[in-house]
Amino acid sequence: MIEFAPGRYRTLIKKLWQFAFVGIVLVIFYILAVSYNFLWLFGGMPSLKALENPQSEVASEVYTADNQLLGKYYVENRTPVEITQVSPNVVSALLATEDARFVKHSGIDPRSFFRVIKGLATGNSSSGGGSTLTQQVAKNLFDTRGEKLRGALGNIPIIKTVIEKTKEWILSVRLERNYTKQEIMMMYLNTVSFGNNTYGIKTAAKTYFNKEPWNLNVEEAALLVGMLQNPSRYNPRVFEERSQQRRNVVLSQMQRYAFLSEEQFATYKQKPIQLDFSIENQNTGMAAYFRSVIKDDIKAFIDQYNQDNPDAELDLYTSGLRIYTTIDSRMQTYAEEAVMANMRDQQRKFYEHWRGRNPWVQKNSKTKKYEEIPGFIERVASRTSRFKQLKAEFGNDEKAIWREMRKPVKMKVFVYGGRRNEKDTTMSPLDSIRYYKRLLNTGFMSMDPRYGHVKAWVGGINFKHIKFDHVRQSRRQPGSTFKPFVYLTAMDQGFVTPCTHITDQPTTFAHGEDNNGGPAWTPKNSNGKYSYRDLTLREALGQSINTVSAQLIKKTRAEPVIKYAHDMGIMSKDLPENPTLCLGTGDVSVYEMVSAYCAFANGGIRVRPMLILRITDKNGNLLKAFTADANQVISAKSAYEMLYLMRGAVEDPNGTAQRLRTQYKLLEGGNEIAAKTGTTSNYSDAWFMGMTQHLVSGLWVGGDDRSIHFRTIELGQGGRMAMPAWGMYMQKIYADPTLTKYRPEPFRKPNNFKIDCGGYHIDSSQRYIPPKVVPEDEDEILQ
């Protein structure tokens, strides 16, 4: 018991001590009440486990096999960085502006707190903020102002603010006890928002300046730190003058606290803002189609992992996973460049070909001429989400719906060239459908047959505007690129050998003959004529003679061909069990075709395509390593014989891919290429499949609707529409000295491989000379 000396103020002093004691007790009680949520009035506090392992939403990153960042999956675009990877300019600007006494206080800075109280009392709102960096970290990491931690008193305006600040003070003290100043600084820089869905200093540096955070200079660091006060208000893209003024305030603070000299401050504040702005999102960056496709594969893995590990809470968008793929950044770049160069050229030809006319056509059965399909665009429009929204709004009022569909609006559309391949324009939703229906599209995939690693993937001409993937999602008729499976079946079953000669002559399938009761059918060649020449299998396949394929399937029947195709890697269950199969009438994907062709180049061993190598958590701990799935599906001898036959398309003077030898010079240095072109009815689909010893690549080109296509075989065949992209891609591969695994070389023969043709030469000098006729437009599958 404290005894107070007698005197005039004894009672007053005693009262003051009593008030102080009661006040201290009440403060302690209040802090404990907030800490433990007394009577559920104050809301919860983060657990000790959460405090020891603070969580923030971290983007999952996708990397190439050569460790280049492909892209991210995120809700908040945030990638953590160590404080040692941040420029000292950022740290100096942050300390000078946000918390100059950061290294001196223990989470709460009384001086700053009383400065704020003084400012409020005097009306001086510019006296500075009271929150320390540690308090801001607490607020950002644990969402102290969110609904989750709000109690019964949390909806009363002033009391709500007091409780939230109290929680931040308590958490700040705890954070200071658990972490070093450097760690707290790192947490702050990794959690703050810089606007434009950009979180953390690493993402901000990349977004605004296309730099790593350790390369930020003084004025760039000051600009980013200045934005933290209000990222929207000080957005340099929208409010350049305002953000420059804010940047200069930060620079003046740096000069005030001796991080800059007066001369440096005078120099830096005169510098203009120079941005290199690019928002990272799922629409941008390399291999966007590939990233969209593997997303479902990764989600399936995560679901299984969480199921197998009940304590795990992995999430693709917030857990900071690192996904390492088989894609090679160099090869992906070359693929995208080659494909886009080809598509730009094909689109120019397509526009010129259809100048003044619409390309959605059908052939008149009587006149054999192409005529525009009536109401085509309107039928397409009626299936769009926009039309369905208007239908829900206007009901059966068709006039109102079509009036809205014809109303011009501002939009961005894809174009070849221009800034980021798009332009601002004004057109109606109906006109935008017309515009996009005039565009050709494509799908390209390149794979290493030895390991199954997919090295490049181009799913279309522009992911931002056309999301549909044309590698794995799209299925189209492969035309003559399916013929190798017919030849393989016939040779493997002993009907023919590489030495066999077959005459190019009409082959008729009688009514119902292996045709599910279908009518009689006599397939024609692409020119509508027959040469009646005696051809080797290599000549017939290299020049894509339809009648020879027909004669082979007449021997094998369709069912065994389908089985071979499935064994090789074709997954489609809808292949027709009739003779038309020999001309590629069953829909397949580029993904399937490349996978199946890889068995030819890999000695008959089928290796399923691998897209992902491994997945780790955000700390680098391995969650899953993926391995190849391989099995022998045909003999090495059969595989090599098929390579020999398909080399004819490139090496023989009349081969459908001989331009790879003459124009693209890809056989130099002893290189060997096996290839097959493909074209379908009405030239709706153009294909090219090309194989070297260690790389198999294939692509499709065409309109998304089968009624949109060229009208002549000169323009619409696979050797014209698709092959150039493959040729340019391989030229770039061979020109890169770092891609030593894919040097030009001949195919490797199996041990003790021999071909005895009994007097026939394997490279027959007897060449197929097509008759001089004008190609006809036939409803047949073509080359």
C-alpha cells in the first residue's frame, strides 16, 4: 500500500494514482479481451500457427524445361522475393516515406502515434501516418479489417476502428518477437498492392518497368513506393502528372533522411516517368494455349494430392506452386514465329481469294459451284452467349434482340500486326462474328519422340481473342496424313512389302462391301484422273495416290487399321469402320497425330506425350515427378520401313513435300525427313506431319467452320497451307547452335536391317508423272 505524504495536493495525487492504476488495469483487460475475444465481442485473432507461418495468396508459376517463366495462375498476381533481391533504392524510399524509425521501434511507434493525435487535434492532416511497416504487414497478412475476424462490436463505426487498430498493435508486437526486421520488410514488400492486380515488389517491377526488383533505379523505386499510398490515385499510366508529383514527394523524403544529397534530389525530381508497362495475365506471354490446357491436368493432380493428404490445402491460384513443363522456350519461340508468319501469309491469300464474297459456302450438287450458305452468320450468332443474354432479357421479342446484335459498340479485335496484334474499333456483335469467321486458324505441336517431351505448342492465332485450343481440343479430318496407318497395317499383315508395286487404277467398293451397307464407292485421285502407272509404295505414299490406299484397305479391311492407329496413339473412338477410312475421314486432333507419328521415329516405341516434368510447393519441396509411359507397339523394322516410305514425300521429285528439299534446303548435311501432307474434302483441312530422328512436329490449318475454306487445290492443299510453317520452324531449330540435340542427321536403321526386293531397286527410278489435266473440285478426300 502506497502512503502519500500529507500536504495540500495529497488527495489529488492519490486520485490520480488511483485513476492511473485503474486505467492500466482496464488497458490490460482490454488488450486481453481483444486477444482472446472476450464474450465473442471483439472477433478472433490469428492462431499461433498462422503467426508462425503467415499466408498470403501467392501465384503459381509455370516454367519451361530450360527454366524460363512461361506464366502464372493467380487470383492476386504475387510472386515472393527475398529482401536481398530487392534494390537498396526501394528499401531507402520505403523507410524514408513510410516508417523512418522502423529499425528503432518494436512494432508500435509512440512518436508517430502521438504525431497523428496532434495532427487530428490541430487539423493538420499532413503530419504523417501512425501505422508502422509492421502494423501494415499485420493488416495485409491477416486481414484484420475483414469479416472473418470481426466480432459483435465490429459493426459500430468508431469502436470498429479502435478494435482493428488494437489487433494490428498486438500482432505487430508478436511479429517483432517472431521475425527479424529484414523478414518483416520482406513480408511488407511481398504483400502490398501496386494496382492493376499487381501485388508485391517483384511483380510491380516486372509490370511497370519490365525489370527485376534488384535493377530498379532511384526514380523507379520512388515511383513505386509513392503509389503505395493510393495505387489508383497515383497510377502512372492514367495520372502521369499526379504520380510524378507523388514520386517527387518520396524523393524529398529520401533527401530529408539523408538517403539522397541535395544535388541528387534536384537531378532525380526533373526526370520524366518512363514506363515499360505490360500487365501479366493468362492471355499474355509465351505458350498461352499450352498453359490453358495443362491447367486442368494440374487441377486434377491437386485434387488427388489433397485427397491423399488430408492436411494439405493446395490451391492452383494461391499456393505458389512451381510447375516445370517439357516446353523449351527457344523452340516455343521459333514455333510461334513460324506459325504466325505462315498464318499471316495464308490469311492474306484467303482475303484476296474471297475478295467481294463471303467464304462460308457449300457446293451446289447440280452446278458443282460454291454458293454462300444463307443465314449462316445469323445461325452462328444465335448460339453465342451474347445472344442468349439478350434472349433472357427480351424474351421472344426477336426484333429487339437483333436490333441489339446490330448495334455498334467499341471493342478490340485481333489483327495481324499492330500493337500486340489487336486494334480498337467500333462494330456490332454481328459484324464481329463476320470478321472472326473470315479468319483461318491453326494448331501446331512439336515433340521429342525419345522421351515424349512436348517441346512446342501453338494452339491458335491469338489466345486473348480466340480461346479454343486447336492442338488437343479440336478434332478434324486428317486426310492423307492418316494413310501411313493403312500402309503400316498392310505391310505388317504381309499383304505388301516396301518393294511391292501397285498400279494407279480405279478401285471400286461394291454396295455394302466393308461399308456398313453403304453405296458403291470408287475413290478418285486429287486430280480426278488415273495414270495407270506401276508405282512403288514409296512413290504412291509420297505423291499421295488415293487409289493405292484404297487397294490396301481393300486387303486389310478397316477394323485392323483402326486397331493399329489406336495402338500408335490415336485416341478417337469415332473412326469410321468403312473404306473411306483410308483417306482420313475420321476426326482426330493434332495432339493424337503427333503422338502416333512419334512411334515411327522412335523405333516402334510409343511414348505418351509428356507436358509436365514435376511440381513443387512454393518452398521447392517436390510434390510430384512425372515419368514417361512407353511401350513397343510395332517392330523397329516396320517403323523404319515406314520412315523410308514417307521420305519419298521430301526426296522424290514429285513428292508432295519436295519443297522442303528444294526451297527450304532442309536435307543438307545428310539430313533425312519423313513427311506426309493431308487435305480433305473441299479443302476444309490442311495438314502437315514432319519427322526427323529426334523431333516430330505436325500442324493443321483451316477455318473453324468446315464450310470456310479455299476453292482450289493450288491454295487449299496441306503442302501449301500447312507445310511452310513446319519448314520455317525447322530452319530456325537448325540455325540455333544451342539446340544441339536436334542437329540434322539421317534416321538410324535397326540392327541387321536389310531389304531384299528380288531384283527391284529400293529407290525406283520409275517416277509417277501426273497427267496434264485441270484439277476438279470433287467431294473426295484429297492429298
